[in-house]
Amino acid sequence: MRTLGVVDPTAAAILGGALGLVTGAVSVAAVRLSERSQRHAPQTPDSRALPDGVSAVLAVLRSGAIVLDAADAVVSTSPPAVAHGLVRDHDLVHEELRHLARQVRRDGVIREVELDLSRGPLGRGRITVGARVAPLGSAYVLLLVDDRTEARRVEEVRRDFVVNVSHELKTPVGGLALLAEAVLEANDDPEAVARFARRMQVESTRLTRLVQEIVDLSRIQIAGALHEPRLVDVGEAATEAIEQLRLVAEAREVEIVSSLAPGMQVFGDTDLLVTAIRNLVGNAINHSTSGTRVAVTSRSAARLVEIAVADQGQGIPDIEQARIFERFYRVDADRSRATGGTGLGLAIVKHICANHGGEVTVWSEEGNGSTFTMRLPSAPASRTIDDAAPALPHGSSEIPKLGDRTRKVSP
């Protein structure tokens, strides 16, 4: 009988070599299979794999720039995109932009559109953007987004201005045409001709005033700033404005009272400041009833010169106060037409104050009249404050008593 368990040395060597060959073959096959799998497996985009220089360019763009990968994840972005709320926590916020990116990724066609997007997760604020979406290499999509909100607002204002001007001009022009026709038909009636002629004078005066105010407002807006500001005595400018309206006030039985501190000066344009004060005083007269007063005051306060015009009229409802400085806006359209108002006076005041580095504000209460206050930076030479009346903090000013009332003015 043979005993098992002892392997011949030659057989052991042959068996070991065979096992080594099998193991080596399996290892090589595994490595090749792994390489082949890696070549065919989808690659996960990474910001480090972006084309050279892309991240550096995005960092300096003024437009909102966003790079998305195949899963619509943000892999790189510019600061404006975050500031405008387009990107939050590495995600693209708006579905409209994601939809554009998917279309471009699908067909490779560059798209450019204008979108109206929500400004944030809360409220109803909107932002108008121009978006240009293009493929970036084979794995990414680039979105360039420009904020066009301000440009759209300016365009809407311009369009509204043209529409309003056209509408406002139609009324006096149409009235003059009808009156001229009436004069021709009544040429054998001297009394009727005289009546129509007087009405034509009223309409022509209104048309002249409207055209002049449109020209003034356009000139002020285009100028944007004063080219050669000079020292202007505020008291003298206010006095001139008052005198220009003295006869109008007397015809309406409205008394103008003034308390103008002497020596106050600002840097600016005398004619423009006279126009602004005249518009405020004229507005106060138009909204006053017979037997009431309009008060015009000036004083220094916190390195500012304040000119306040107060009336004892009906007052302005709270809901209307935010819009009264808009062009052509009228609280009472019927009353404005009756008094010849164009709806441009307060808009002109607003722009004149802005061009002088100041502002105009309103305080009003229904049944208790209104007070409009111009605040302008005082010239260094005008830092003289009436010792008898200490300056009030910015945002309020005391006006003289109208009857038995003393009121505070707040913006």
C-alpha cells in the first residue's frame, strides 16, 4: 500500500507555476475591465474641471454669470448672481432659468430672452433680467444674466410721459378748435363772439403754461446737475416768487403771509429756486378757499435751509401723498382743470430740489391743510441761526401760526 501526503518536488513546482499564471491572468483582466468601466462611466462635473480661466473671468464680470453641470447644479458663479438672488446655497433659484438651461443642453442652441422674475422668496417684488444661455464645453451650460429692472422702469416712465403729454395737450388744443368753430358760427353775434374769445384766451393761456412746464421739466431732468451754481439769497428768491403771485392770491381772496429769515444763502440757480417756490405757493393758493391764508417761511436747521409753504385747504389724503410728486398726477382732477393746474408743478419742484442736493417733503392732514417743505444745503456763509428760534432736528420744522394752530411738518 502507498502512503499519500508526500508530494513529489517536481510536481509541486509545476503546480505552483500554474497557479501563478492563473492569478496573474485574473489580475490583468480585472485591471483592464476596471479601466474600460471608467472610460464608459459618466463623469461627475467638478468646478476644478472647468476650462482654464473660466472661474477667473466669472469673478470679474458685472453680469450675473452662472455655470451649471448636467444635473443643473451650480458649479461656479459670479458675485452679482448671488447679490441679485439668482443663486442661493449653490442652487439656481428660478425654475425659468433652469428650463432654459435644459433646452440649451438638449439641442446646443444659444438662447437669449428677457424674463420677469421674483426678486426674493417673500413679497411681490419683481426683477427684469436679460438672460443669455449657451453651452460651455460638452458638460456645462453658461448663463449670463443682466439686471434690466432700472432700464425697464425708465422706459415705462418715458412711455407714460409721452402718453400723458399727448393727452394733456389734446384738451386745450381741442377746446381752441371748438371755440374757433363757435366764433365762426356766431360772427353776427358780437356778445357771443366776445364770450368765446375770452374762453379762447383762457385755453391758450393754459396751453402756453403746459408747454412751458413740459419744457422746464425736460430741461431740469436733462441737466441733472447745476453747471455753474452761484450764491442765492433764499429770502430774496422767496420774496420774488410771492410777488409774482400776489395778484392771483388777491383775486382768490387768499392772503399770503411770510416770515423769511435774513442772510440765508444756498449755492444754486436763482431762477430755478424762484420757480420751485412759486410752484409751491401757487399750488397752495389753488387749494385754498376764500378768506384763508398761505404762509411762507424760511429758517436754518442743521446746516440746511428750509423753505416751508403752508395752506389752510382741505388737505391731502394719506393714500395720495406718496404720488403727488409724480408728473401729471392730480389729487382732484376736476379742481386742477378749473384752476388751470397741469399736474407738473410739484414734479418740477422735486427735480429742482434734487438738482440742488436737497429734497421736498409734505405734511398734510385732511381738514387741516398741507405744508410743503424744501430742504437745501446751506452755503457756508449762511450759517446764521435765529437765536430766538432754536433749530429743529432734520425731519421736522415749525411753521408760523395760521389762525390759532401751530403745526409740525414731517416728511
